[in-house]
Amino acid sequence: MQPQQRNDVRLGIWLMIATSLVFAGQDGLSRHLAGEYNVMMVVMIRYWFFAAFVIAIARRQSGSLRAAARTAQPGVQLLRAVLLAAEICVAILAFTLIGLVQSHAIFACYPLLVAAFSGPILGEPVGWRRWAAIGVGFLGVLVILQPGVTVFQPAALVAVTSATMFALYSLLTRYAARKDSAATSFFWTGTVGAVMMTAVGLWFWEPMTARDALLMALLCITGATGHWLLIKCYEVAEASAVQPFAYFQLVFASAVGVWVFGETLEPHVVAGAAIVVAAGLFTLWREAVNRRRARPSSPPV
């Protein structure tokens, strides 16, 4: 029996901000390491540590690994785990091609993609207000990409692909949650991803310097720490209350890009990111309103 969720929104917000800060640091480490070594190898080593963390958490929450692995929909779990591992590779590749600032500015559109795809994939209704916000958000992406205004960077499409893949992963996670527990989904995410990346990454193995080996260890630690903070965040507060603060990762990652890697904050990227974030926050708010209205015990809004 799982403990009843606390409702400490203030603590949940601080935990989400801390999570965003740790993940931004992880993105900076990934950008550096993937610039020195093959992306597949970096993600493979990261997944080894992540799988160990996932197994420990799943065993504690489910009582045994067999219970954690038990699922009524292995195809869905396999697909979402493979999709996430591939998305991480694509996202890190985007960091190395166009930098953290522009990658995260584009990636911020993924909640809009989740809202857009939730109808055909999950059968969830999307009202005209959210469709309007989705349209505005995609205009923000066009402001970032500036097609037809300057020389278009084809590499920016890598970040768009990453956002699309993560949106599909998020929707598959929602779909899986209809029949499986969070512990089961978490177990499949880590173990299948580790197996997949090992099968691919070993072909790209290359020796690391002592300094980069330490940074790789730090990357693994930040990954586990970030996921632990995220779990704690959702234990103390509802996701709808804290999810908007996940956008702090855009701010923190951009700061890392500017201060550590010498990236620049182009005015059109800042303006486009502001449009995308505003549209994303609106869609999250509308989704929360609709959930409250759907609850039988809630008075009409």
C-alpha cells in the first residue's frame, strides 16, 4: 500500500526547481562529454548507473523485481523505454550541434506537442483554447528557427525531433499508467534502456581521460539525484501544481550554455522561447482546470 500523497505545494515547487537545476547541470556535462566522445557511449554509461538506481527504487516500492516488472502491456512499456533512450541520444546530439540555449528553447514546446497528440493517442478532448495556445506556441518555435529570415540551421530540426520524441514518450507513459504502476513503468524505463544502449554503445567504446571519467561519474550521480528529487517532488505535491516550474530548466540550462560554453542569447531565441513558455503554461493551466471540472466532488468552475 502506497503512502497517501502529501499536499505541500511550496515544498513541491522548491523540489521541482532543484530538479531543474540538477538536470541543467546534467545537460551541461552531457554536452561536454558528447563533444569529446561518441554520444552512444556517453548515454550507455549514464544508463548503467540509471538502471542500478531504478532497480533499487523499484524493489523498494514493489517488494521484488518480479513484482516491479509485471505488466499487462509489455509492448507499450518496451516502446516507451526504447523511445526515451533514443530521445536522450537525439537531445544530447542537439546540444553539441546548436548548443544548450537554442536546444532548450525549442524543447520547451514539448508540452504543446503533448496537448496536440493527446486527442488522437489518448482520446482526450482538446478545446479551442488549448488549440489556440498550441498554434501560438508553434509560432514561437518559428521565431526561434527564423525560416526564411536568416540562413536556416538544419541542425535545429534535431532539437525539434527530440521534443517530438519526448512528447510521444510522455503520452505513452500516461497510457501505460492506466494499467501499470509508476514503479513498473520506472523499472522498464531504466532496464530496457540500459540493455538497448549497451547493445549499441559498446560498438563505440573509447578510452576516457581521468578528468572526463570523473565528469562521467558526476553525470551519473546528477542523473540519479535529479530523478530522486523528481520522485520526492511528486510525492509531496500534485503534478499540475509543480509542473510549470519545470521551465526553470530552460533558464538554468541557458545559463550553463552562456557561462560555461560561451553561447549567446540571441534576441529572436529569447523572444521565441518566451512565447513558447507562455503558451505551454497556458496549456498546463487549462489541463489542470479541466481535471478539476472532471472530478465528481468538485463544484463547477
